Amino acid sequence: MTTFHVENFGCRATQADGAALEHQFQSRGLARAEIAKADVVVLNTCTVTNSADQDARAAIRRVRRNNPDAKIVVTGCYAQRAPEEIAALPGVSAVVGNSHKHRLAELLLPALPSSTAIGGVPNNGDFVPASALTKQPPWKPDRRLFVSDIFAHTELLAAPVFESGNVLGGDRTRPNLKVQDGCDNRCSFCVIPSVRGHSRSLRAEKVIDEVKRLVAAGYKELVISGINLGRWGRDLGPATGAADRNSSFNAQSIRTFADLLRVILAETSLEKLRISSVEPMDWTGDLISLVASSPRIAKHAHVPLQSGSDTVLRRMHRKYRPWHYREKIETIRAAMPDAAIGADVMVGFPGESEAEFESTRRLVEELPFTYLHVFTYSARPGTPAAALRNQVPAHIARERNTILRDVAAEKKRAFMRSFVGKSLETITFNVIHKGKEGERTESLTDNYLKLFLRGHHSPNRWTTVRIEGAEDDGLVGSPAEPDVRNS
């Protein structure tokens, strides 16, 4: 039997795409294998920074070295941005951009005669390189390239699910469901719109179908994700009559992201819904109130900041000012005193002066963040920021990165210490740590803290835990009482 392996790089949306790719291969009868033994290795890439591109190239070299017989297929954002560059790398069999990712297995595994086909798709054929295909779109003479205009896509073409077999036997207890893709913002530093296309939303009725499928498979927490998640629904026209007839809710009335969350809660029995990153101005009063009031939505808000300087935000073409951002974070904290609040922050943007960085550092210190993702600016080909003058020297950008990481680390430690002696809800992972004090099960709290639960516990179970201490890499606690929810 032909085997495959999908390795993902980058954001939650890419991880969700990777799950969809796995589903494509499995539906055609291929079996998942370790990367060193797989016949087909798919590298699902990111291109948000130069280091992300470097990671992808390093992975290609590593696969070629450790598994020289594997057919290496590169897909994702880097593949969409620079297909010819990737195709020229030794060992690459095919490059499939985001424009064709939803058809990747179909393109690379053409139908072969078989008496054991699954769903009409043969499951015992050998891998056929893209260069051997007879059908090739006319826009690319190189038969190894499958890339077209990403902006031609007007729909979200696929939603990923994790199969039920992974719930108890694998390491996946918190699947990602991508309900939105693409972005209509034009931040001057960001290459993502050019490789992901226009903002596209999965219709509410399809979202509900996917959530119900995940719940039926045994999942108890779901992470809902997208590239610009808060803009879900703004591209959707009226739902079709057929969809309305088959739905127990009025799909036409669901127009905002908060509306979508409400219908998920109303139409499914999902125990916990966690929201991925949402842009500052999309944290409406309605959304904040909903997240704060529902025990079934995790108390966790990730709100990208990028910079605390008004002038830098303007050069970035961000659509809010520092005082707008401060107001949003303070409103979230007032509504959810124990919530995790995180942000993306960029240092070293072209022209960032010492005073502008100081504005960012001061805002970060003053706001009630519990963690930060700190990035050093990386010029992306074709973006307006790449042409700006006064690029910040690398050593200065690194120093600023370290300063913010140190501030964030102290904030996280203080946040963790504040829960010692209290109780938190946590969902267990299929990861067991063994040490001098015995076994501990890794888990994640409702408010996004890693927690080591004393003892060996089954994965995918919500447990109320009494917090006994805070270590550098997470909380430590014991079950507070038997939890009937999992029985």
C-alpha cells in the first residue's frame, strides 16, 4: 500500500489545511506513515517570514537525505508565492499552490485500474509524479507546477475534519476547523493576501455539519480558525433554498462571526469552543459579551497588536490606533478577569525609531497580556514595506525582540502564579511525562495555560483541577473531584 506523510509549517489555518490533505489521501486508500518511511511526503509550507521559507527548504533537504526514495510534494503559501524557486530545488517532484491544494491528491494520484477501489478511487496504484500527467493547465508549461491566480477563488472549497480514530489513540484532542480563508486587508508588511486570496467564508450550514461530525467522533473541544476570522460571513450572499430547507435555523440571518458562534452553541452539543486569532476591531461588544457569558466558549482572546506606536501602525496600514487597541483589551479584561489575552507584536519594522519601539514596550507593559508572540520584521517580496527606506539593523531588531519576550515571560509567570490554590478546568492530551514525582498528564486549561495533571489520565477529558504550583513551563495540579461529564 502506498503511504504518505503531511508535515505542516505555520499557522492554525495551515494545520487545518494539512488535516484536509490527510483526508484527501486517506479517502483514496493511502496510509499515513512516518516521514522517514513514507512514499509521498507533502510539505505544507508557510511564507510569512524569510525564516519560514528557510525552514521549508531545510525540510526538503532533510527528507531527501533521510528518505531518498520519497516523492516530495511542496504545497501551501510558499508554493503559491514562489513555485519556480521551489521546483528548482533537488528532490522536489511537484509544487502545488494554494490555488490547487484542494485537489492535490487528485492531481498527483491519477486514476489507475484497480479491483479494490474505494469510492471509485483506486487504492493500490504507485505514485505518479506530476511531470508524468497528460492533463496540464495551459498557464504553466512546466508539468511539475500546479499554481494559478488565487484571487480567482470565491469560495472556501474545503473544511477539514480529524477522523474519530485519532481521538483516543492519537495526539489530537483539539481539532482545528477552518471556517474562513484569505484576507481583504492590505497591511504593508504582509504577503498572506497574495497567497491566500480574498476573504472567503464557509457557509453556516456547512460549519454546523462539520462541528456535528467532530462531536459525533468524540471531540470535546474545537478550535475555530481562519486567516482573518473575525470577518467571517461578510462575503456571503443569501443561502440557497435547499440549504435553508435542510437546516433547523435560518442561515440567512447569520451574518456576523458572533452569529456563527451562537448557532454553533445552539445547534450542537460541543462542550468547548475555542476562538483563534481575531483582529482588534472585530472584537465587537457583541462578541466580547458572548465569549464572556458562555461557559462553552474558552476564556481566551488572541488580539494581534503588531505595534504600540501610532506612526508605525500607520506605516503598516493597520486600521486602528493604539488607543483603540487599549480600549479593546481593557474591555475584554473587565468582562473576563481570568481570561488569557495574547497578541502578536512585530519589532524592527522599517523606520522603527527608539521612541516608536518605546511606545510599543510601554503599551505591552501596561496592558494585561498573559502571553505574546513576538516577531522580528522580515521583508517579504512584493510587499510595500519591503521597499521602505531605513530598514532597522538586524542586531537592533533582535535586541528589541528580546526585551519584549522578557516582558511577556514575566507577565505569563505572574498570570500563572495567580491561580495557585484555585481550581481550573483543563482538557487532557495524550502526552504523559515521567519524572521523580511519578507520571503527569499534559493538559490545557480553559484559559490557555499548560497544566501538568498528576497521574496518568485518559486523553480528551475535561477535568476540574486544584492548582498546586507554577513551574517555568506550566501549572501543576491534581483532580479536584470526580467529573461526571466524562462518564
